Amino acid sequence: MAALGHQVLWAAFGLSFVFGAIAQRTHFCTMGAIADIVNMGDWARMRMWVLAIGVAMLGFNLMVGMGLLDAGKTIYAAPKLLWLSNLVGGAMFGFGMVLASGCGSKTLVRLGAGNLKSLVVFVVMGVAAFATLKGITAVLRVNTVDAVAITLPTGQDLPSLLAPTLGASKQKLALVIGGLLGLVLVGWALLRAEGRSFDALLGGVGSGLVIAGIWWVGGVLGHVAEDPNTLEEAFVGATSAARMDGLSFVSPVAYTLDWLMFFSDKSKVLTIGIVSVFGVAIGSGVWALLSRNFRWEGFGRVEDVANHLVGAVLMGVGGVVALGCTIGQGLSGVSTLSIGSFIALAAIVAGAVGALRYQMWRMEQMI
């Protein structure tokens, strides 16, 4: 079990390292993609992001169809649909990522390239996220938005929901639904030349494959049918042994701070999420150094500090409430065909558009 744990963690670190390098090289960024459309009408980075979703969806559902993975073993496809949490948390996260100049993954990418503003966002977002997992805002979360939910008879992923009605197996439906929807997304992304550039292909295909790769590491390589210690099914390297981990960057940032602060506590162990946080930052830093784009950057104005602090808090709280970020829900979650993930993703986009409009209004007031 110890040897398997090392394999899982090193594999997750390697894949996240690649993700960080790709994101630094191609400027892969959800917030940037939305901002490009709102501010300039440029869809190039959005096509890159949609391509990543399509590739991740194809990869995940291919593995489901082969019987290697089960969406029900993820946090995203549980029977309890927290639709209000997905909506409220997603909107908070989307608004916050604009104020903080990027989502959780972009924060790590910028941090690796020498951006000290991202260091502040990293710490504040992690503290806010941990408080929403186990602290004061966790109590508020559980007693408000989490209390409004729909309990479904099956998992909330589309194959599980449709299987009883259509009389088909979840594996077959995952292949059909995930395959068709994934191909549609890939086709739309590649429809125009801007989606077929080298950077768009590298960022989209590369990021999507990393998402699928992390699912394979957590759900196949790390899967143990019977843990010799508990005699129960387990996923080695996962935050919770009962569920497999996908790539995400809000709760893992919180657990990274927890691991660093309580390192001597033997109960604090490395997980796929924690090593992925280090992997993305280091991968981005290595590429920034090799490409000579590494440079120190700090705050210029007091308002800039305030925006990043507020944005970091909104991302930390919102990311936990929504059960994920632009990577956690927008790529990993959506790849499972989860209803809650589609709701959270739509709310994140709406929140980001609202924040961009707010920033434009602020600029007009200053003229």
C-alpha cells in the first residue's frame, strides 16, 4: 500500500507539472477566456478551454465505458444534488476570480512565474476555503445553501439518471452521451482557425488529457478493491479514501496550507490534491525560467490589494460551496456529466461576466 501510494502521488505530481507548464506556455485560463470575449470579442482562448472540456469528457467516459471508472465514486456525481450551493458558490467563485486576476489554477501558474500578488491570493484563498470546509463559514454553509437540495434515486451524472428510463447500462450510456457531447465540443473548438493554432491545440488537448490522466491515476492506478487495513474498497492518495480524486484547486490549496502548518502531525499526509498544487506551481516556474518569462511582480495600488483580497475570499468560500472551481467543476466535474457540475460551471461564467461588467463600470466612473 505504501509503494502504491508513492506511485500514485508521483504520477499525479508529474501530470500536474505538465499542466502547469502547458498553462504557462499557452496562457490557458478560464477567466482570461471569458475576459477576451467580453472585452475584445476574441474567442480563441474560449475555444482552447472548450477543447479541453471535450477531450476530458471523451477520456473519462471512455474509461467508464470500459468499466475502469465509475462516476458515482466521485464527489461530483453523488445522489444529493446541491443545486443552490452550485449556483451561489459558482457565482461567488466566478466574481472572485476576476477580482483576483485568475482562478485557483491560474493563481498557481502565476505564482510559479514570480507573481507575489498570487502568493497573497494563494494564502487568503486557502484560509477562506478551510474555514468553509471546517470553520465558521462551514457552519453557515451547512445551515443555508447546503440545506436546499434534491436527493435523486441515482447518481446525478447523466448516464446514471437515464439508465433506468432507457433500459441501458451506465457504461454504454457514458460512451454514447460522453462520446457525442465530447465530439460536439471538440468539433466546435476546431471549427475555426483560431481553435486550430498550435497554442490552442496544446492548451486544449494537453489540459484535457491531464484531467483524464488524473482520473486514471486516482480511479484506476490508486484503486484498491479491498484495503488490507479496513477490508473495504479504497482509493489510495485521495482526500477521502471512499472517493477518487480529480484535478481541482480550492480545497487542495486549503489542505496544502494545513499540511505545511502541521507537517509534524503524522495524520497529515500528502494527497493527489496537495501534490497537484505543488506540481502546477513548479511546472509553471520551470517553463517560465526556460522561456525567460520569470519575473517578480507585486501590487501597485491599494485598490489592487483590496480587489485581490476580496477576490481570494470569494474564491475560497465559493469554491468550497460550489464543490469545485473552473478546473474542479469546469473540467473534472463536467467530464463526469454531472448535473451539478453543469450548474456550477454556468454560475461561474455568469459570475465572471458580472465582475467584468463591474470593472468596466468602475473604469467609466474614474474617467
